[in-house]
Amino acid sequence: MSSKVVIVGGGVIGSSVAYFLRASDPTVAVTVIERDTTYARSSSALSAASIRQQFSTPLSVQMSLYGIEFLRGIGDLLEVNGEKPCIDLHEGGYLFLATPPGESVLRENHAMQTRLGADISLLDEAALSARFPWLNTDDLAAGAYGNSGEGWFDGYGLVQALKKKAQALGARYVPAEVMGMELAGNRVTSVTTRAGERFDCDTVVNAAGPWARNIAVMMGIDMPVRARRRSIFNVSSPAVLNACPLLVDPTGVYFRPEGKTYICGTSPDPNNDPDDLPLDQVDHAIFDDVVWPVLANRVPGFKALRVENCWSGYYEYNVLDQNAIIGYHPQIDNCVFANGFSGHGLQQGPATGRGVSELILDGRYKTLDLSSLGWSRVIENRPIVEKNVV
């Protein structure tokens, strides 16, 4: 057991770890170092803030099944002084669409997801037309729709609720930027901030999001996590889309309701996706050239779209396989990494926080085994193939 834990990064992952550590063992001293106390540039605040079980890997499905359970109970779990947080969870479902070439993968994924307990329906073209009459289904073979357990929520609200509860349980949050680490052999003994503050530690957790690689370098480790910019567009339309889910087109373009408007976006071409692009710039070309044409084709009522707002945020993108890296590195005995979620951090945050706390306090996973997300696959170049990357 470690008596002093320093967590680098206070977003959803770091704050989830802090919460589970203090809730599990109040004797552990937890310090969270976060340089952006406004969370203005955090992935947690700038993402599309959604949750799904429609992955192609069983562990991701299981992590999000726990995630929705946690989000549903957040009012009681994270209550502080009688105040119950509200994150406006809307279980509007995901709808993954497939053309004939992709139908077999959709069916294979659906069988695995439902076997694990996910509430997903497989709809053929006729059922899609009947359920979503505003949808152009001419080129579609099938769709997989989340009846429950999938949807969207207030990501910023989740981070704030986790942070406040962790603080109420005794975790200390320090507004500072980590600039160095002192090592003795294979152990980190202290963490140093830009202001020169030094924090001794028995265990350190790298939860630095898009900047995780910078923290890893301080320990002599190179990790395949990069800051990749993703642009999100808030649009309005006169079209009325009843029972609109978060829809993922076969092209990868997605949209979902946001009040009376919609947010939408897509990932850029992998050959044109450089690191560390400035967040104060939005990729308007990807909307004009890719997103809008796809939306206008898939939903005829969207031909009259109007962009109301737009912004960019970072994915902490694992270039190996777009899955998280969770666990100890063989070079450092006392650093737990929780990085590279590639857009899944908010929904996988609760399962990650619980698992990392178990690893620190008990030396092993006790609930959900996250070991397949460890460093071994990275070091051995064995990527996990996730077919449902959004």
C-alpha cells in the first residue's frame, strides 16, 4: 500500500483516480497537480461528452457498462454536503450505420455486445426507415441502436463533481505545472512544479491527458500518445428529427442533439492529422468538405444547416491502437499510467479510476481486469484492434 500518491492531471481520469483512492482508503494522502484549474483546454470540457457500449473489444464494452452505471448513480455517489451533482445524462442511444460491406462486422459486434449485457438492437433497412423516418437509408444494410445505456451528458459537470467529491474526501488539489521528477533507481521519489514546489511520493499517476508524453519523458519513457486536434461544430436546422440518437455514419461523420441544435464532427484523414495543432483554430475545411455533405446526404433535412458555433479540443491519441494505456511500466516501479484514451476518456474514466486505485492499493485488479490495456502490448507492438473508432 502507498501512503503518498501524486496524480499529475486533474481531469476526468485524474479526478476519478483521486476519488476512488480516497473512498477506498482514507489513510492514503492524495495530491492532484493540475495546471489548468479552469479546465478551459481540457479534453473533458471540450469533447462531445458521450457514452456507448458499441465497441468491438469486450473490455471497452465492460468499461462503459460500468461507466453508465456510475453516471446513473452520480447524484448519490458524488453528493457533497447534501448537494447532488447533475450531469444532464440523456440516454438517447448511439446509432451505428452500416452499408452492405460493413454489415457483417456490425452483426459480429452486436452479438458480442449483447452477450456482455449491452442493450443494443440490430435493425435492418426497413426497421431503420420505420424508426427514423428522417433518415436516408438507400445505401444502408443495417444499423445498431442503443436502446438504453448510451447517450450524452455534461462532461465538464462530471469532472467538477469528481473533483469536489475527491476534495471532500480529503484529496488535495494543487494548481501548478509539473516540470520534473526525481528518480532513485527505478522509482520516482518526488515531483517538482514550475514554481519549485516539491512533492514526495510513494506512487505517481500519469493522468496528464494530451500532455502525458511530456510527463513520461521525465521518467525516460517514450509513449505513443499525441495531442491530436478534433473540431466540433454546433449547427442548427429547421428539420425536426424525432427520437434522434448520436448517429455515426459509415463514413465516420457523427452528430447528436444538443438542446434544440446539434453538434457534429469527424476525424481527419490519418495522413493529415499532425500533432499539437493550435486549439484556437478550427478546421473549417473538414466541415465544408466532409461533414456537411455527409450530413446532407444522410439526413435530407440537414441541407439547410447553419453553423452556430465551433471549437476544437485535443484527443489524447494513442497512435498504436487508439486504446488506453493503463498500468505500471516495467522501467518504473511506482508510476501508474492512465493515458491515450483517444476520445473515450469520459466514458471510461470511472472504470479506470476504480481499476487504478485497486492496482495501487491492492497490487492487482479486483473488479474488472484491465491488464490487457497495459504496457506489454505497447512494448511488444501488439495493437488491440478496435473497429468502432469514432
